[in-house]
Amino acid sequence: MRIRLLVSLLMGICAANVYGDANHLKSCRSFYSKLKDLNVQQPPKRVLLVPLLSRDPHTNESPRWSEQPARIVEAFYRNRFKAAVTQMRDIWSWSDYYDQVEQLVQQSPPFDRVIFISHGGFDGPVLKNAVFWQDFKTAGGKGEFIKFSEAQPGLKRVLSITYNTEKNRKFSDYMASHWQELGPMKSSDTWDLLKGLEKQIQPLGRACYNSYCSPNQLAAIPEDQRGARFKLCELVCREPLFEFKTSTEISPERFFHFTKSLSSLAAADGLIFFGACNPGSAAPEKIREPDETEFLINSTLADGPHKSYVHLVSAATGRITAGPIGDSSAEDIVKRLTMFETFRPQHFLCIVDPSTKLSKETNGN
């Protein structure tokens, strides 16, 4: 089983970035120094804030951490520009987001600013890896459970479990009656559950076991190595009842569903801002491997590959798009926005204007 977590994508306080600032700066070359050089509505009259609620499992942060910088940003736009600010509430999954987008599009005109505040990475904002489709079927002596889940729009994580329905009746019956319970579970938890069941109902191959883990065999190896040998025998000498596969794939349909929502929310002269780690960073060039990150940026979506996620989204939506270069804390996100809106030049903010097809990064500090 190969299960790679997208931990390296998460912000929040982000993990240390292994790519140097010099490489990040290559993402967006300097081109202008003032907001007035952009064809963007100024001052902003209507602002939409999208704080995404999730938690890095390796920290003690509140899952609602993004709401605090959202409150500061909301006060800034209200006080500085007298703008009407709308904030999405309780966005725990992309389904929550799309439900609220549908309501907003029906109720109000487009926004001058659409601002995400969230965990994120080279391939954009991250939410809980929620299931959006699953299925179970048996035919011709083969059983198959498959589910699609999504942490980032357009990156489809696939889990498939296949087995011979005639091999072990207890296992087949369990899958037929419990497959819906597997959907919400983490892939690693599903693996542990089914392997535990397999251990209970599938006997060991005695010849194999006696060859490697008989009392005489165990007595011949150092005591501190016997536990590892025993686990190895349990794994090798028990014929598996199922095949378990995970992968990450690009889903153009899901990606363009997301960018279509952005186009409907942001006015033609509006700005889409991704407040997270690395949406403006140049994706590192690496050898392609299964479950690799930077899938979206290096794909052919929207005439790609692209230099960064904001380049990709700008090309797909036809909107000016911006996002930080490198790691960003909640305080950094507020700083990037306020400096941008008050004509103050800064490093580490990538801004892409689709009308010029040129990458832009403000100068100064």
C-alpha cells in the first residue's frame, strides 16, 4: 500500500519550505509597482471572504483559525473603502463551498474581490479530503469498491479495493454489507480494518509459516529480532484476500467546475486572491512519480503547464489572480492584502494579469 499524505501542501503555520526564495521569485518577475497599473476595480465596493475550515493534524491549531484573519480583513475593507463585505460560513468541504456559491450567484452581482484564506500549497487551497463519489459492484466472481475524494479542486484521489468473491465467503459478505461505511474512512484506516479482518478469517499457510516462524526457527535468531520475523511471517504466509490501490489523478471536470465558480463570483475587473502557502510559487521541476504533488500546475489544463497556481487559475478564469510566494502565516495573508490595496510595493506576492499574459511581482519590501 502506498498512501502519501499531502502534508507538504498544508499551511497554517506551514512546514519549512525546502525551495529557496530565489527560486520563488522566478515565479513572477517584477513589472509594475502600483495597483493602479492593473485593470482592477478600485476602490473595491463588494468583497467576498472565503475562510476554509480545516486543521493540520500535526498541530494544535483551531480548525477555525482562518476566521480570525478574515475578521481583520473584513474590518479593513469596511473601514478603508466602505465596502460591502460578505463572508462564507462553515466551509468544511468543497460541497459546502459549491452550495453557498450557488446561492450567492443567484442573490447578488459579482464581487470586486474574492479572497480565500486557508491551508494550501503549490496546487491551491486545501480542505478535508472528502468523498464526492463511491460505488460497489460484483460481477463475474469479482468484487470492487471504488471511491473518489478531493482535498484540492481538480486533484482526484482514488481508492480501489478488488477481491475474488469466491475466495472467502466471510470477506465477501462483509464487503457487501459494510462497503458504505468505508467511504468516510481514511485510506490508512480502511487498510488496517480490512487487514485485521483478513487476519481473523484467513488462515495462515502452515507450510510457509513452519518454514520461517516455527519455534525452532524463532529460537535460532536473536530475541530482539523475533517480533519483526513474526510480523513478516504473518504478512507473507497469509494469502491476501484483497488488492488495495490508491492514486492521485487530475480531474479536469472537477478543476473547471471550481474555476467556473470563481468566474461567476469575481467581476471581470475583479481580483481572486488565494491567501495560503505557495499559490504564487514556481512549482519545482521534479521527475513524475505516482501521487506526486504539483500535478495541476504541471498539467495541460488551461493550455498549461504553468509557472504557478495563480497563473493556472488566471488562465482558466480570465481574472487577475494573486497569491503569496512561499510560506505564509495568517498575519502574512493580512499584510499582503493590506499592502496591495494601499499601493505599497512588496516582495513575495505573485499577481497575474491575463490581459497581458505577463507575470508580475511588486518591487520593494
